[in-house]
Amino acid sequence: MTDAQVIKARGLVVRHGLVVAVAGASLDLVAGTTTGLVGESGSGKTTLARAIMGLTPIKSGSVVVDGRDLVTMTAPERRRWLPPRVQMIFQDPAASLSPRVRIGQLLAEPLRVHGMLDETSRIRQLLEALGLPFDLTGKYPHQISGGQARRVAIARALVLHPRFLIADEPTAGLDVSVQGDFLNLMSSLQKTLGLGTLFISHNLNVVARTTNRLAVMYLGKIVEEGATRSIFAKPSHPYTAALLSATSEIDPLRRKPRIILKGDVASQSGPPSGCRFHTRCPRAMPRCGRDAPELSTVDAVHRVACHFPIA
Amino acid sequence: MFRYMLWQIASLIAVLVGAVAVLVMLTDLIPGDAASVLLGSRATPDAVSALRHSMGLDLPAYQRVARFLWNAAQGNLGTDAISGHPVTGTVLRAVPNTLMLAFGAIVVSIGLGLPLGVHAAEKPGGVVDRCTAFIAVGLISTPSFVIAILLLLVFSVRLGWTPVLGGGEGEGFLSRLHHLILPVVAVSFGWIGYIARQVRASLLDVLGQAYIRTARAYGLSNRTVLYKYALKVAIIPVVSILGVGIGDLIGKSVFVETIFGRPGLGALINSALRDRNYPVVQAGVFVVVVLFVVTNAVVDLIYAWLDPRIRERFFRHGDQ
Amino acid sequence: MSSSLKSRDPEPAKTDAQRSALIEVRDLSVSFVDKHGERFSVLRNIDLSLQPKAIMGVVGESGSGKSTLANAMMGLLPKNAVKEKGDIILKGKVVDPIALRGRALAMVFQDPMNALHPVMTIGTQMVDAQRARFPNHLIRELRKRAAEMLTKVGIADPEKRLSCYPHELSGGMRQRVMIAMALLVEPDLLVADEPTTALDATIEAQIAELFRASRDTLDGATLFVSHSLGLVSELCDEVVVLYAGAIVERADVAELFNAPRHPYTRALIACEPRSDDQSDEAMVSIPGGLPDLSSLPAGCVFASRCLHASQICRQIAPPLVTAGQNHLAACWHPQ
């Protein structure tokens, strides 16, 4: 694997004041695969993504993008280095389109900034791949439909041909009747462009359908990580198991017995000692309150941070 | 809470030091040496330098600032350059008159502005709503001394309902109140409309909030919803506006006092300025600044008392 | 819209359930008027009946009118809403929901962050919420009831919590407080509008569990509005499917999910991604969008997106008719 095909985050720590939002997380993004990132409020999943995008200061650790560590770069260097390599789309991507700029300009702007030529043919290709008509370029964001605006936001993220795309809750607020359409588009783009995607979502069923790999975060730490299929089939971490059991299923035959966790996610500013999940864990032992477990191998495609993983 | 108090006191002191520094600097900037101006053109150089020394004008600015603050902390605001009496007594005698006016204006502004604003919010587009809008827009921008002179002409000179000059010193409480009516109206006139508008705007905003819907969903009466649930939150931004506005109120009081001949700080500073009696000017302005800073601190406390979310921020250790 | 009214069956089909209902909605239509005076038909000819202790699920996507239905039943319609016609019937009598708020009716909202008053303590709010229902009780008694109910909804140390402000509680806790508040009123109808949507997955599971358990405490009916088919299928006894302001299907929960008759219901179920489905096939979606609610089509509201739509579907709106045991569907070509 060449440097260009991977983003390696190692031991990332991000602090916001006294709050440690990400407390030492390591994650690989590989071109051509989709990695899901799940976790509840306060898990640090969005902060982790923002750190990879250079959008939030990193306290310690490293993020190596195409062979260079973001931490060692200056801000202007990062602004030149990252956009052609990693892009991000946000919740309600359509809202991120500036209302006073025509779609054409919106798409050409990044190309010009990064000195890329033949704008028009690139934009034409991209719009075609997204199933958008070329005459959209003459319109303003308010003149197009919500669905089109969502696609335009993706087009803008992809116009520099990045290898990696970070999608933070891209389907939040979408009705299920149109969600499938959007996800199909994402997966076809991922295949044709060989994108490495980080897909952050709270909808586990969507994550199961759309990702190859999965990382589960709890209170700033990755507690389980591996092949999506393997984790959904046999979660090792008690938190993952509870999270998976919490998703509702229409089909009664498919319903798993629900594991109801006690209490709320503990405070980020004063996380519990030892394993951060032990205060809510149905399997907790005295040791869990003392030692913090490290990620260790379950099998070739699956790692878990738990002293007493589910066998 | 301790942290909060500490912060309050620190910023209080910083503002005071800054204000005194500006005051001292201003004395320097005034054309002509203060001492020679005071003594007149025929004073001997010896007399001028003696006065300079006794006024501390020969010291560098920072020492004068420190000296003033040190003396002020001990209750000594300087010596009257003309009479030779301590200034402190003169200034302190003027303070109650100004305070009565400023607080009278605050009470009237809130006492009338708040119910008018509530009423305007209850019936947007109604008569009260339009009247307060007119008062707010039309009168907040009219200088209070213009209103003062108009009121004086109409009510005191023409109708003779109210006294023309003075603060009713040495007379009974009722007479003092009587003297207070027109100045208070002059100062608070624009503020009544302004507060009414602010109350209306923030009340309309609050009435659209989810927790108001919750209150309604549980069958609470309109009165309870409005006065207990909505006003509690709507009042918060109004208090913060008041914090900013107190400077304006005190400033206006000083102006209006001069017009009505009330023996308050305004009249004192004004006449001292005419006499080039700088120690009195300095002391008077210093007391105005102290009043301003203290009332602001009180407003901050009220603010924290009204909103537990803000209180929390001060109680706990700046978490986020 | 008028044509769809004329074409409707004047006597709506009655199920067994309707005859022994605790609370009913009869032929309810609601419109919104925008600032240009244009009318949008948000709910049309809604008939519902709820049984004591039963949970009725209302599902639908944005624009289906499900939240408007919830608010209409509480008398909480926004100012720009116009109730065109229809009645709320409690125990056989036509009632004004506004007069029953906090007595026979109580509600739990979507966003627990904003549904509680930010500068009043939980205790004060829980006491106030009971005032309409128990006007003669002392505050001390109401506070005691509140503390007991907090324990029942799984909040430890209730006395301490009563003197907390909402921002001192987590989102899940606040929703528990809201549910406790609703249960304190002992309502005939508890309306829950997307009560778990703003919550995290593990907290959502806790709250769903609480609703299930609330049947022990609550003798009234529950109207549970949600966009989550999974949650509704697990929690509710009966389900109503709304599309563009009309009921397209209504049935017992097992029947609705096992044998959906309306093409929209079927499509909606097919769209729901399943965790054990990791095939590479494209995911299902429903092409097209909602009809213009200001000028509704003459025929079926779903016709423009329906794979089975025929001539009649585009001309005449299908009435809601019996399509099985305790099962109604509004479709000319039920599946």
C-alpha cells in the first residue's frame, strides 16, 4: 500500500479546555474502503473526524496523510496539503452551500485555488457521475431542489479528486424513502472513484449496510474495531453489544434480546477510572475500575478493548 | 461563587484605575497649567509652584494616579482648590440627590416599561404596541435635556404644577418627591419606550419556545404562562440591557440636574468646571464612575440570580 | 382537495375497536395558512380511535402531518393552523382539547432539551403540571407525588432531582422527567411526539422500555408518533400510516408489518435498512416526492410515486376501507 492510499491516525488526543474529547484513538482510513464510526453523544466521533481534517488542534498523537504528519505542518501548509486529499461533508450538506454563489463558481473555486486546469471538463464529468444536468452550473443554490443541493455539496467535496471523504451524519434528517437513493450514490461513488470514506452515523442499520470496517467509540476511546460483518455478527465489547441490541427491528424474528444499559454516558470532563465503560457495563469486574484495557486482537479482522470480552 | 466575586472585584478595580488615569491625563491636556489658571495671571511663579506642589501636579502622572487612589481608599478625595475644604464632604452631600434621580428613573422606566412591554407582546399591533414603538423610536434619540427644558416650560413655567428649580433641600420628603417628578420623567422618558420594546421582543421570542408549549400542554392558565413562565426568561436580556443603560441613565441625570438646578453631582461638576476647580471635578467624576461600576456589578449579580445557567458557570470551575 | 372530499365514503368504515373507544378523532381536517394567504392541507378526514391502555403508533415521513395530528389532539395547533372540521371525542362526548390539557390530556415532546423551563426547578414544573388535574391538593402533596413518580420512571434520589434545574440533567433524564410529568396527570390520552428521536441509541432503548412499562401506571391510551418503523413495531398495539396528511393504512401492529396492503406502507418497510443485510444490492428508495399540499391531486395522494398506480388512482381518491381483520387501507389496488 502506498502512502497516498492511507490515512493513519495514531494515539490522537484532542482537548477542549478541561474536556478530553478524544483520549488516544488510532484509526486507519484506506482508499477503496468505507469505515464506519459509531458512538453516542460525547463519544468524540465528530471531534476525531475534525482532527483528521485539521479542523481542531491536536494535543498529541499523529495524523499521517499521504506520508506527511499534519501535526508537524503549519496551518497554511495544511490548507494546501489537505483539500486535494481529504474532504468532508456535513450533516445537511445542502446548508453548507453559500447562497450567493452560482453552482458553477462554487465548483470551480477550489480548482482555481489549487491551480488545477480544464475546470469545465472536470466539472462536467463530475456532475454526470452524480446524475446532475450541466446547466445546473448557472443556477444559485436556492433555485435547485434539496436532493440536488445535497448532490452539489458532494460534487464540491469531490471536485479536487480527493482520495478520502469524511461524511459526518450525512443522512441525518433524511426521510427513509429518499435515504436509500443517497446511500446508493455514495456507494457507487466510492466504488468508481476508489474513495476511502469515513462514515459517521448514529444509525447502525445504515452503517451495517454501507461500511466495510467499523470503529465503535465510547467517551473518547475506540472500544472495538474491525470488519463490519464480524462486529455485527459477534460483537466482543459489551458496549457494542448493547448498542447493537438497542436498534429497533421491524421483523420480530430478527429482534435480539435488548440489553438495557443503566444510567447515562459519564461526563467527559471527569471520565471514570479504568475502563471508561465500567460504570454502565453489565459485565464489569473489580479490575475494570482499575486498569484501562488496551485494544487487543480478537481475530485477524477484529480488535477489542475489554478485559472480559464477550466470547 | 468565590471565583465569580473575585473576578467582579478585579474588573471593578481595573475600571476604577483606568478611569482615574484618564481623569489625571485630562487635567494635563487642558490648555494652560491648572495651578496658574487657578491663581490668575498675576500670581508669582513661587505661588504657582507652591500650589502645583500642594496639588501634586509636579509629580509624574502615574504617581498622581496612585496618590489619588490611595487617598480615595482612605476617604479623602482631595482638597477644594478654591475654598480649601476637603472635597469629600462636598461630593458626598451631592450624591444622594443624583442617586435619587437615577434610581427614580430606573424604577419608573422598569415600572412602566415592563407592563407596557408585556401588554404590547400580548396584543402585537395593538394600541399599546404602537404607542410604545413610537415612544421608543421617537424619544430614545431625543436628548434628555431637550425633554427637560420642554417639561420645565410646560409644567413648571406655564402650568405651575411643579417647582422650577432645586431639589427641595431642607424641606420634607413630599417636597423632595415633588421636586423629583420632572427630572425623573425627563431622564426616563425614552427608557420607558425602550424597555417596553425590549420586553416585548424578548417576550414574543420566549412565547414561541418549546417549554412554553409544555406549560400550555399541562393546562396552565394564560396568566401563569405569561407572568410565571415566560416573563422569568424574557426579563433576562432586559436586565443585561439595563446594565449597559445605567451609564446612560447616570449621564442623563447629570445633565438634567444642571437644567433643574438640582444640587447633585452634575451641578457640582458643572460649576467646578466653570471655576477650573479641578480637584472637585476629579472627585465628582470619580464618584460617578464608582456609582457606575457598582451598579453594573449589582446588575451582574441580578443576572446570575435570575438565570441558574449563568450562576452555574460562576459556581463551577469554568468547565467549557 | 374538494374532489377528494366528495369522493369519500360518507360513513367511514368502523372497526370493532371504534365502538369501545376511550378517545376518538372523527373526520379531522387541518390546514396551514402561510403569510401570503395560501392554504396547505396538512390533515384530511382523519378518523382514529384509541382503547384504554393501548398504544397507537402514528408513522409517516416529514410532511405526513403526524406531528400536526399530535398537536391537534392536544389543542396545541400553531397560530397559522386552521381546523377545517372534525371532533375529538372523549368517552363518547365531543370535547374541546384545550379545556382538557393537563387533565385528560398530557404530552411528551421530541426535544427534552427545550421542553422544560430553563430557569425553573424540575420540582416547580412538576408541581405546576399537576395543578389543573388536582386543584385542591397542597403543593406539599403534589411535590410528594412528583418524587414518587420520579422513582417510578427510574430516577434515583428524587428529592434532590426535584430541586435541580433542567440543564443539570442529561437528555435521557429530562425525557424521564417529561414522562413522569405526563403520568402524574393520569391522563386519558398521553400524546408522545417523537419522544426518542433526539436521544442516543442506548438512551432511546431505555425510554422505549419506560413507555412499555408505563402501561402499568397508565390507564389511558397512548398516541405514539414516530418516524421509526422499528420502534413503533416493537412498542405499539395498533399502527396508523400517514402520507401527505391522509391515513393510507391502519391495522394491528403484527398485521400491518406482516401483511401491509398499501403500496406506500410496503415501500416504506422495504426502505428501512436492516443490519443483517449486507448484500451489495442497491438500497430501496421511493422515487419522487410529496404532492404540493396547496393544490392536491384529484386522485390518490401517493399516485405520483406509486408503481401500481392506474387511471382510477389519478382521478379518484381511494376511501379508507376494510382490508382484513381490523385492517383498513386507502388504496384501489391493495397488495
